[in-house]
Amino acid sequence: MRSRWTHLRRDERGMSLVWLGMGFMAFFAASTLAIDVGMFMTARSQAQNAADAGALAGATSLAFNNYDDRSPGGPAVSSAITTAKENLVVGGAVDVLTGDVTFPLGPTGLNNRVKVNVFRTSNRNNPVATLIGPVFGVQTVDIGATATAEASPANAATCVKPFTIPARWQENSVPPNDTFDRYDNKGNILPNADVYPPPNGVVTWPVGTYKTLRAGTGNNIESSFYFSWKMPGGDIGGDYYRENIYECNNAVFTPGAEMIQEPGNKVGETNQGIDLLKAEDLSAQWDGTNNRVINSNKNPSPRVFPIPLYDPEFLQYNVTHGRNASLKMVGWVPFFLVDRNGNNVYGYVTTMLGVIDPNAGPAPAGSLLYAIRLVQ
């Protein structure tokens, strides 16, 4: 009996099972911990997505709903909070309060930025629960993220139309009229000459301005007269001109671009193109109370487009000094097409998305085209 107990004491059979069990437990713990770490990384990425979405929504609302309303109940703050909360983090909503949405100044001093902080933390009563953490006394972890977006005045535009109107000027004529009068027919500056650009440099009209457009005649410069011009990418002609009205020409234009006038006033082609464009979104309407487009079946509505603005002094100076009647693009006016009656086109000045061209100069003063982008 004693020899049997001695044998059993020295017998190592079955130890492999002990080591296997211990190894399995270690492997299980490491694997579960890896799952926790992976979940935390996923949660951090999802929280960043929520912050990014909230900041972009806030900046978009700032540009297109009410640029001056940064109040806790304003559209920019409300849009930022609502959008951020729609982006779940590990199946749960982030917490975003009105104080978590701020409006820091950009490096140029413009107040065009929206910063959003999102939280899933113990302080907000919504931390992310751990899986293996409780074994080590860690029940939850805190997750947070921040993002900043800005509504930058755009210095470039696409989808511009093949007709152009003069930029806004300072009217000094006595009595005031709707024509740009700076030079007489000999090229001399008139008394009480109109001034372009205006002293404040803003070359477009306030959002909500109702405008009527009609075909220009001769070299007269009136704020409502449009001239047709040849766009790049096609031939001169009515078909290409009409196509560029009801479709989007993706060429990118910056201030200073030369515009070559099309022969003729293209009234018929303009009317046809405008009718086709309106038919693409018949339900869209103008909300005069909030100065924005409503009931559109598309986002954005194709009935909102940038009309290029030309330099009225550049044109009149050349004409009165015996030079070619050339046009120079100086900006754009975003325009919501309401209707057409005869040769008149009616609509409202609005805002819309533009483009940032890093190789171009600054945006035109008072630009109503905005580029929405994340900056932090």
C-alpha cells in the first residue's frame, strides 16, 4: 500500500490537463480583453462620426437657415444636436447638450465655425459597459469626441448658367435709375458716376431679394438684363446653350474668369431651358418667412443655381473706349427659379453650396455660396 501511494505521488499523468486548462483560461481572458479593446476602438470611431456629423449639420444650418442665430434654441444648435444623436455609439445614443455646441472663431476672425462635443461617460450617465472589465474591477469606460466644421465662403462655383447679369454697384445717378452709368460715350467719367465695386465690396443682393431677369439689349447695363455667354466644353449654338440651363455644367469657375458673349440674345433657348429646369422639381416653393426653399423633391433642388455676375465697369469702360465688349466674372448670385412669364424670369436670391479652390484668390465679399467642411 505504501509503495502504491508513493507511486501515485510521483505519477505526473494528468498534469497536461491542468496546464491545458490554465492556458485555456489565460487565452480566454486575453481574447475577451481583446474584444473589449476592439469594442472601445469601435466606440471611439463611432463617437467621432457622431461629432463629425453634428458639426457638419450645424455648419450647414448656420449657412442655409440662419447665419446670425447662434442661440441655444436656434437652428444651428438644434441641427447639430439632433444629427449627432442619430449616430449611435455601440447601440446607444451620445449625450449632447446645448452647451456642448459652440461657435469658435476661425483663424481669419470669421465667426463661421461650429464645434460639437459628444459624450458617453459616467458623468452623463451613459458610459460604455465593458465585457471582461468587471473581472478587473472596471465596469464601464468613458468615450467622447469633438469635431469642428465651418461654413466657408466659397471662392469657386460649378453648375453656373450660360447667362450673366451685372454685379451690384453703388447707384449715384440723380435721379437714381436701374442702369450703370459711369462713362459717357467718349469714355469720360460722368458727374455723379456710379461706382463699382460698391464701397462695402458686396457684389450681390441680400437673401430673399426678388429679382426679374430679362434679355439685355445692345450694351446697356441694367441690373435685370442678362447676356448669354459661351460656356466651356461645347460648341457655340442654341442646343448647347439650352442644355447648360437645364443641366449642370461641372466646370469650376473662379472670380476673374473671362466670359465670351454668345451671338444673339438666345431668348427662345433661355425660355426653353428655364421651362425644362422648372419641370425637374415642380413642387419646390419659396418660403418668404424664412427665406428658403421648401417642398423640394430633390436635395438640393435643381431650381437653385448660381448666376455668374460680371464686372459692369469693365464692360462699360471697354465699350466706351472702343474695345471689345468683353465680360469678366466677379462672383455669383444663388438664384431660386420661381417662374417664367414671356421673356421674364422670376426668382429669389438665396444661398447654396459652392467650392473651395486652393489655387484661387479669396471669395467675393458677401459671397452667398458656402463650402461646408470639417476643419478639426
